[in-house]
Amino acid sequence: MLTYVLRRFLVAIPTLWGVATVVFIMARLLPGDPARVIAGVLATQGDVDRIRRQMGLDQPLPVQYLDFLGSLLRLDLGRSAHTNAPVLEEIGSRLPYTIELAFVALVVAVAIGILAGVTAAVRRNSKTDLIISSLSVFGISMPVYWLGLMLIIVFAVGLHALPAAGADQPTSIILPALTLALFSVGLIARMTRSSMLEVLGQDYIRTARAMGLGSGSVIFRHALRNALLPIITVIGLQVGSLLGGAVLTETIFAWPGVGRLLIDSIFFRDYPVVQGLVLMFGATFILVNLLVDLLYAYVDPRIRYS
Amino acid sequence: MSIRASATAESLGATALEPEVAAAVGPSLALRRLLHHRSAAAGLGVLGVYILAGLLGPLLFPFNPAQNHLVDVFLPPGRPGHLLGTDNYGRDELLLILNGMRYTLSLGLLAVAIGLVVGVPLGAISGYFGGWVDIVIQRFTDVLLAFPSIVLALALVAGLGPGLRNVVIAVGVSSVPAFIRLVRADTLRLRELAFVEAARALGAPPARILLRHVIANALAPVIVQATLQMGFAILVAAGLGFFGLGVQPPTPEWGELLGEARNYIFSDPKLATFPGLAIFGAVLAFNLVGDGLRDVLDPRLR
Amino acid sequence: MRTKLLALAVVGGLALAACGNGTTGTPTGGSKQGDTLRIAIGVDPDTMDPMRQTTTTIQNIVQMVVETMVKIDTSGKVQPALATAWQTSSDGLTWTFTLRSGVKFSDGQPFNAAAVKANFDRVLDPASTCPLCGPMRGVKSVDVVDDTHVKLNLAKPIAPMLGLLTEVTFGIVAPASIQKGGSTYSDQEKPIGTGPYTLAERVKGDHVTLQRHDGYWGTKPNYKSQKFLIVPEAASREALVRAGQADVILLPPVSDLPALQRDSTVKVLLAPGDRTIFMAFNTQDSQQTLLQKPEVRQALNYAINKDQIIKSVLFGAASPMDAPMASTLFGYCKVGSYPYDVSKAKSMLQAAGASNLTINLVSPQGRYIQDFQAAQVIANDLTAVGVKVNGPRTMDWPSYLGTINVAPAKASVDMHLLGWAPGYLDASQAMVQFQSTQWPPAGLATSYYQNPEVDQLLAKANSESDQSQRATDYCTASKQIWKDAPWLFLWVQRFPIVYSSKVTGVQSIPNESFYTMYASPA
């Protein structure tokens, strides 16, 4: 097990390095002079040159690249061009909100998604299956930014029932979390359904049923457990789409997380923060999926030796 | 990240495809089955209506989105001459949506085309040659996959600047890895099969083997993936438009219309409702057709 | 809510010598006490440091915590604040301020001349980041005369000194918090001032909360706290006030103004502003030389249906311009109008040999009220008089400034939409737009307007010590500018504020500022 864990870690490192490199290249390819952008419209050439030196932008590219990697290792992402605070601090102060939102959305999505998926699989080709399957396709086809607007129109404007924006009330999280969860609900339900169908068709389930085990017990103790592996994978990958969805959802609901920070920073041309956030999104995804891989190996020992 | 983590999952949740079964189904049979597949037929129907309306609408009713009529702003739906009412410039909402159709559909189409043109050969090369080529391409794919599509597209458009071409590039790049993963998995399997080995033994050049034997036989899952990816590309592209980073006004791209309608969700909620519904319908149609194609080409999951 | 664009070098020899009478501005709301006033704003503060802040709305918040030497009241007049009286020497090179005594910072330290000196030393330190300090750079040194008197020594006269001092940039924070070398010298996260509120809490991206300062020297506010909710979407802000989750909101979606005005649960304040919205011609245009002719530019001014646009596109949130500056400024006089007249525009164009005019036109989007929407209609109106219009094109704000803020030789567009708002209400700041010394890259006079007579009048007015003569000079210059038409004169933007009818005393200051200091429950 230990060697497996180590090996997985070692594979993740070049990917993280690749993510950092892509971010570095993207930041350098951007048109315009970052130093001028940071200095602001009214800055003099002297200001721009000073900032360029401070940021090391007067150095040759390979030196900049090594500096960049070096400061990453020290977890130094530079300072925001907009607020002048360290990028890490900017991200750090917003991250709890995104984690809260993504976590609630994920719990909702997993609970509803698995239940719906199992139900659809067990009652395969029934009316229930048809309804659940249709709703799942609807879910993954729904533009989250549109859904968010519609929910605001109905629940905040029409019914005055829930806050339209912000994070300062206990009920504030309901609409953004629902919006964010919907896409994942559809995905998880579809995945669970097909995964369950596959398992339910296998010999040992038929045997278990033949041996007279109750169907509830068969479904949850045997079938679901075996169907769980691919579902865990999808959930791991959901972290990526949840973070992506958070960008849209947070902006619509004025939720003060990193997603909205990304949009704001793009509009402010706050390159250090955009760079830091893109890096963070990439790294989070890699690390979460590393965890999923390890979890996978723990649940299914065969993986380790393959 | 491991190869097992299917690239398609983020966007589609598609299960791994089993192309050997697919290869057994001929194109005409597949089409016939598709038309009998209830949801796929519905999807095809919706797409047909979209394409027809998107082509005919602008032809029959000439329309200049830059032209406004300030005396007729915010008319409710159902007024004579304005079936869906008018927007904040007094432009006919229905004509706006009909005219926006080609932008939204071609955005999706071009983005997926980039994904195909770049992703399919890379996937085939990666799987066929193996070794360090494979490792490099796979690590590259891992890196691209690590960014949520919308974040990658946003970052690219933020750098490249808004506009039709840059949106296509941004969304196209973010759909590349899914195709690499898919084709690579198939290639790994196909290259061990007798007919590929025979071609190799006969001294056929690798490019020819890849094109005629590998890619040709991996087409079915690629078609399924491309269809589903269309829906996703439209979602992402319209998302960029929603933030004002996509196609610029007065071009009536649906995402852009929706983004602008955000200012009017109280005074005129229909302006946010219709473009959103149009995007939803298009994505839904592609997903339904994609599901149907998968069922037809891969009967095991039917 | 937009960043102020301040001209960097406003030089003049005039001192607005006046003596304060010691009044402190009258509280305006009712007297009922309240718990928390919730105000939804659109911008997330980048910093709370008065020295670094450049956005009006955030400055307004900081102003409730950090007081200035003098302040602008709700009618736009300068009033004493921390300084009760002031004198200037005849050469305009020294200013002496008498300070209010018995004032304490919220941390208990006394406010005195040393505190004023410490603050000026900080903002004028070349190592400090102070984007709006430019016009104050003429201050050479600051002397403490005694505990309640402070003297500013100038290298050259600064005409709009009092106006400048109303800016929170030059507000006074507790000296202990800005000791040189200390961690809060360069950046104040939580400034401590003498104001009626203290900064209690700030959650980035979500809210800023102010708590009443019970030791305040002046009239105490009615609300125990004021909480600013950061809600970037205009529609979301509207939802909050309609649902009763916010008491006051700034800048609702303008299209909803008519509906909000009908809604009895809220009140709409279309506050007068000082921001002129115009379309600058490139008056030195080498690609479209016809635009160098004043007759062509006048003709195009007649082609725009301003009233209709204000009604249908801006929903009444503006008034048509009748001078090259807003009526709220010192030095304004009503000059005239270019009434909408298509046939007149056409015949003037024909007479000037410009019947086949082609113009490319750009506009920002989301910077000013309905900016791009208005630009589209303007393009329509221009087309209607036979002009071939390429555009309007739009781009993000930094690229936009990069396009228009260039030397005349590099100019690539014929017309561009822009808004201009003086930070303090004096014509000198508005008129830099018409000084040939202010052409980019030196300034932001992006129409490249040049008229020697106007240049001379403005230079004179900026150094004139007789206030009425100064006003006359500005008026004369305005008339000439209006005739030369370097702009498509459009409108002066209003600053819409919506508040619950359960609240009273919500006011504004005519420089796009809200004033909720003395609001109270209705």
C-alpha cells in the first residue's frame, strides 16, 4: 500500500509542475504589459519601470520561470495588482466560502443523485426510470447561469422567500447551493444508474437474490457497494466541475468565494490573482483526484497490484 | 491522475464505451435505430427545427441587430408583429433569437472541430506508439484536464480578448483532452488486433495504419463523444457570452443576450427567459442525440 | 461608483480664501434611533486606506470613519470639519488652519496639529502609494504652529486647495497607526479616525460593517451600525431592497426606475451628479479630416435625439447638457443647446461638404449608466443623417483607455464615448478637457481640442483670485467651447439611490456620493 501511495504521489508531481508551467506560459502570452496594467492608467513611465523591476519582468524568460517556480515552492504567489494584498491572503479569505458552497452542493448532489440513480436502475424501463432519466438529462443540459436567474426571479423576487444575493444570512446558501448541485445531480444519477445496471446483471447478485436475500439488502449491501467505485470516480471529477460551476454561481448570487474573485480579477486585469486562482483550481483538482485514487485503492485492493 | 479517470466524465458522465460492439453496427442500420430511439428522435427533431429556423428565419425576415426602435421597447409577448415581444432596444425578441442561433451553433461546432482535429490524432499517436510519446501526451492531457473547462476558457479569453474567434479557440482547447483520452483507450486495444498487426507486417506506414485502421475503427465512440461535447461546448461558450467575454454586442449570441438580460430580470423577465430556454433546448437536443447514439452504437448499455 | 479620473496637474495661483464659521453641518434625518442600516453597494473595496482609495463609493464609506479638514455638504458647498477656520497668505504660498479642539480619535488619542502633520507627511512621502495626491504635491512642508494651528507651506499656489482637502485622501487618521516604519504606515486595513463611526468588520467580497463611535464630537448618528453589503449585480441589489433585505441600494438597474418610482414600499432618489457624458470627436483627425471642421461637429450635435435617449434608454437618470460642464460646479453657466433637428443636421453637413461622412465609433460597456446602449442609439441617429458609422465597437476598460488615451498621431478612432467627473466641484477640473496642454499622454483631453482663446481664458481663470471674475472667464470659455463643439454634448448623469420607505434622511452629495450618516428609521 505504501509504495502505491508513494507512486501515485510521484505521478502527481509532474502534473502539478505542468499546471504551473501552463499558467506561467499563459501569463506571458497575454497581450499587453502586465507592469503597465498594474501601475494603472495614470502612472508615469518611471512607475512602470519600477514595477517591472519589482516583479522581475526585466529578467530573461528562463530566469523568470525559475523565479516563478521558486516562489511557488515557498507558496509565494505575489501581490494583487488591485488590492496590493498578498494573493495567497486574497484567495485564503475567499476560499472558505467556496468550500462551504461546494461542500453543501456536493452533499445534496450525492444524496439525491445516488438515490435517484439506484431507483432508476432497480425499476429499469419503468415510468419512474423514464422520469428520473429525463430529469437527469435536463439537469446536465441546464445552463447554471440561467437556472440561477430563474431561481432568483421565482424565490427572491416573486415569493420574497429567499435572499437573492450575499452570504450574510443563514438562508443565503440555499439558492446558490441548489443551482450548483443541479448539474452534478444529473451526472451522478446517470452514472449511478448505468453502474448499478451493470452490477445488477452480474452473477453474484442473481445468486444472492436466488438465495432469498431481500431485495433492499441485495441492492444496498451488495450491488451499490460494487457500483460505488465508478461513482466515487465521478464524484472526484465533480470537484472540477463544481469549482467551474462555482465561478458562475457565485457571480450570480454575489457569493464571496474564489469563483467570483476570478471573474472580478479578470475584469480588473489583476493578473497575479488570476494566475494564482487558475493554479489553485488546477492543484485542487489534482490533489482531490489523488485522494480519490488512494480511496479507490483502499476500497478495491486489486488496484494496488495492477 | 490515472487514465481510468475518464476525461468524458467531467462534461458528460459517459461510461467507458465498448467500440468492438459498435464496429459491428453499420451506418445505415445505426441511423434507422437512432430514428426509432425515442429520446434521440426527439433530440434530432429539436435540432432540425433549430437549424431550419436558424437558416430560414434570417432569410425570410431581414434583420439588423444594430438597428433599434426606442418607441417600442419592452413590449410584452403576443403583440402583433412581435410574437415574443421586444427587448430593451425595441428589437424583436424572436428575430434576435433566430439570428443568434447560427452564432451559438457554429461556436459549438467549431469548438468541437478543434477538439477533434487536435485531440483525435494526438490520442491515436499516444496509444499507438506508446513509450515516451505516450507519457508526454498523457501528462499534457492530465494538465489540461486539471482545469475546469469554464476556468480554462475564461483564462484563455481573458488573455486573448473577447470575440468569436477567441471564444472558439478557448472552448476548443478545453474540449481537446476528452478526445485524446477516448481515442487513446481505443487505440491501445485496436493496435493489438490481428488486422492492425497484419497491416504492420505488410509494411504499411504508421500514418496510414493510424488513419485507415485505428481511427476509422474508433469512429463510433468519437461520434458519440463529439455529439455530447457539442452540448457542453455551447454551455461553456454561452457562459463566456454571459460574462460579456464572448461574442460582442450587437451580435445577438444567446449567452450575450442572457448576460445583458440580467439587468432586466425585474422589469422584463422574458428577456432572460427566452435566450436561456434556447440554450437549454440546444444543449438538451445534443445530449439526447448523443445518448441515443451511444445506445445504438453500443447495445450493451441499452 | 466609478474611479475618479483626476487630472494630474491642475496648476493655478488662486486661493479660495474663506473663513469658516464653526458650524458643523446639520443632521438631516429624523431622530428615531435604529439598530442597523443595510446598504447594498456594487463595488468590493480594494482597500480601506483613505490614502490609497480612489473609488467614490468606498471613499464615502471611509469618510464616515475618517474625517477631513473641510467637507462638502449636501448642496455642494465647502464646510468646516476638523478645521474651523483658515487663512492664506497674499502670495498663496502658506495656508494656516485653525483646528477644532476637544476632538478625539476613536482609540482615545487627541486630535491636534501634530496629527495633521503626521498625515500629510505620510501621504506626501514619495514612497507612499497615493494615486490622487498629484494636485497636492505642491505642498513643500507642514509646520505645527501650536496644538490647534497647522501651517501648510507651498512651493507654488494650489488654487483648489479647499476642494482638495474635502477628499478623504487627505483625511486624518490616528497618528499612532501611521508611525513611520510601522506595519500600517504603507497600508491601512482598519483606519482609525475621528468620525461618527468606526470600522468594525470587513469580510472581503461580502460586507463592511461600521459601528457608532460614542465619543464622537459632533451630532451622533441615529443608527448603531451601518452595514455595507457588496452586491455587484444591479438586479440583485434591487431584489434585496424590494425584499426588505437591504434598506438602501446604490445604482439599481436603470430600466427599473419607472417601476421603482411606482412602488410605494421604496423611494427613489435621482441624485444630481457632476459627471458629464459625451462623445469626444477627434478634432485633429487625420483619417477623417472633415471632423476638423467645427460646422461638421455642430451638425452632428443636431443629429442626436438626446431627450428621447434620456427617456427611453436612461429612464430619466440624466439631464441634457447645456454647457460643457455640470450645473453643480462652481464656474458653470448655462450656454445653450443643440436641439434635435435632422434636416438642419443634413443641410449643415451638405454645406460643409460632408454628406459622405464615414466615422468609426467606440464606447465602453458598463462603465457609465447605459453607456453602450446609448452609443448604439447614437450610431443609429448618426446613420439617419447620412453618416456611415462603423461601430459602436466596445472593449474592456483598460484596453479602451489604451485606445483613446494616446497622442494625436496614434489616434485610431474618430469618436469615443466618455464620462468626466471632477472629484471636487470646481470648473478647473472639468475644463482640463479643453486645454491643449492636457492632450494625451500629458493629460486626458482626448478630443485634442485646441483654441488659443480658450487656452488663454482657462489659464487666466485658474490663477484668478477674484471669484466672480473667475466665474465670468469660465463662462466665456464655455460659450466658445460650445460653439466649437469638440464633443457631441450628451447629458449629465444622475446618481440613482433607492431606499426603503421605512427609512428617512437618505441624502446625496452632488459628486456621485451617498450620504446616509444621519439617516434614521421613518
